[in-house]
Amino acid sequence: MSEKTPKKRDLAVDLFRSYKTGFTKKKKIIEERSQTPGDPTLIATVLSELIAQRDWNSGLAEGTLFATWPQIVGPEIASHTTPLSTLDGRLLIQCSSTAWATQLNLVGPTLLETIRSSAPGALIESLDFIGPQAPSWKRGLRSISNGRGPRDTYG
């Protein structure tokens, strides 16, 4: 008794057949090529079509916002802030101190307009500023369950 092994697909042969016929299969949808097989295409054209097909415009704009944060907000603000995430049009920004968070809350609308003009594809509707994260006393070698931890002796 011999078991039938499934026939392996040769991707090179499939690629050759698609170029030879001028048609490609994508998810059982046959699309006709606009160019003759073998014509070179600019990589910028290919990437822009891919971005448009997969609706990556807002994600790329948000990535650009995070990557170019110091150029968008300036070196002084960038040295005291870090953009953390975007969720439902809200940009969460962590500040180095609560004083910086308070001051940036006051100039928030101006900063929001600057961000919108620098990253037009990013759908940012509002800014949330948070201060630095305090250390947690809940875990560690000297933690006490149901206790305040090392802070219980603070006067």
C-alpha cells in the first residue's frame, strides 16, 4: 500500500504561467494586467498601489508621526515628551513631569494643529498628556500582602 503524498506546488512554474498568460490569481479573483509581462514598474508606483489597496494611509501617517516626533514638536518639547499610542483618534503622550503635562494641556489645541498639519493622514482628534509613572510597591522581595509596603513608616 502506498500512500499518496500531496503534489507540491512549484511557485516558479506558477509565476511563469501567470506571466505567460497575462493574468494573475488573487484570492480566486482573476485580474488582467495593465502592462505587458516583463515591463519594469517603478517601486514607488508599486508601493503606493499597495498602500492604497490595503488602506495603510493612516497607519503610515501615525508611524511617521512617532518617527519624526522631535521635528514636529520641536527639540525642547520632544526632550520632555514621548508619544505612546493612538486609540480612537486620541494620541497619548507621556511627559517627564506632571508640570510638563499641565503646561502642555494648556497649549494642547495649538500643538494638535501642528501635529495635524505635519501628519495629515493621521486621524488625531485629541491629545492626552500623562505624567511619569510612579514606582509600584505591590511586587518584589519585600512586599507585604494587604499592606502598604515600605510607605507605611512614612511620617
